[in-house]
Amino acid sequence: MFSKLFRKKKTTKIVLPWNSDSQNKLDIMIGKTPQLFRKSARKLVVETAQIKCLDRMGKIVNNDDLIQGFLHNTPDLFKAPMIKNALKIR
């Protein structure tokens, strides 16, 4: 019974190509994230950026998608430092 409750759901993974500049910026921004959150932050930001790309009917994830991915997944308390870091690497 409990195995059904805790069974991992199968999901379809989105895989879109990334603009090389956007990929570099992702790596830099994730590097500025606290070590404890990097793995989960990268996963969430990448998924959200790809969804934003598909929403705009894009074929390549770009900087706008990346920024939206960060803004969507960053807690309000940490948005100001995230924006500050994003402006530095612009």
C-alpha cells in the first residue's frame, strides 16, 4: 500500500538546446547559489527555462528564458541578490 504512495512518478524530460551564452550564464549564476541548493536549483531553473522557451514557441533556450527561470524559482527573500548577480554578468 505505501509503495504506491511513495512511488516516483514518471515524467517526460524536456531537452532543448541552449544558447552557449545562456549556458555559461547559468553556470555562473548557479555557482553563486549556496552549495546546499545548487543541484536542486539547477534542475528547477533548467526545467522552468525550457518551459518558458516552449511557451514562446522557441527552439533554443536564451537569456530571457534563463532569467525567467531564476525569477520563477527564487524565493522572494533572495530575489534582490539574484538580480544583482544577474546584472553583473550581463
